[in-house]
Amino acid sequence: MKWLDRHTVFAPHLALCLNEKDFDAAVRHCKVKDPGPWLDPERHRALVHTWELCGRLTCVVCLHPEHATSDPIEVAGSLVHEAVHIFQKLCQSIGEHSPSSEFEAYSIQRIAETLMREYARQTGGSK
């Protein structure tokens, strides 16, 4: 007997880049030919790049280094904002046009927590 995959929806591959060097490494790893600029600091504190790779959604969140060291509540707000965009893109990628409020809330919570834990790891804010 072999157990089969129990997932109904695969979460997107996520990465958090706090500088352009890390973004470039993520782009090389994903083999994306034209990713666009990592972010425009005049217009964005943070943004998410999304790509469909091998049938899986890949999301790379970029947080401007100056913003990444600012007020932690502002950082959390930006990461939640980007988590919403990731959820929206996930829904588009699976053809979900009317997600339930619980699916939406739990998904955004999980994405935001993942981003915040990675932010804490990269900045030394968590074990």
C-alpha cells in the first residue's frame, strides 16, 4: 500500500528577500528570465513577484531594506498586505473565484505567519 498526497490545494512556494542580492539569487534559483525589478523604492516599501513554475505558484516577497529595519508593526502590516496579494494570486491560479471567508482568513493567516517567521529569522528576531 502507498499513501497518496492529502493536499487539495498546494500552498505557493514562498521566499522573502530583504535585499536585491537575495532577490537575484531567488530569480536564478527559479530560472526566471525576466523577473522585472526587485522593487522601486520610490513607489514600494514591499511587493510580491509571482510566477507559475512547473505548474506551481511561486511568490517572492521583497521588502525594502530601510523598511525592513523600521517599526515592527509597520513591517507586519506590509507583510500582511503582501500575504493578501499572495492569497489573491493563489485563488486565481486554482480558479477559485469565491473563496469562503474561513478559507480566505486561514490562508492569509498562514501566509502572513510564514512571512513574519522568515522575517524574524533573517533579522535575528526569533530562534
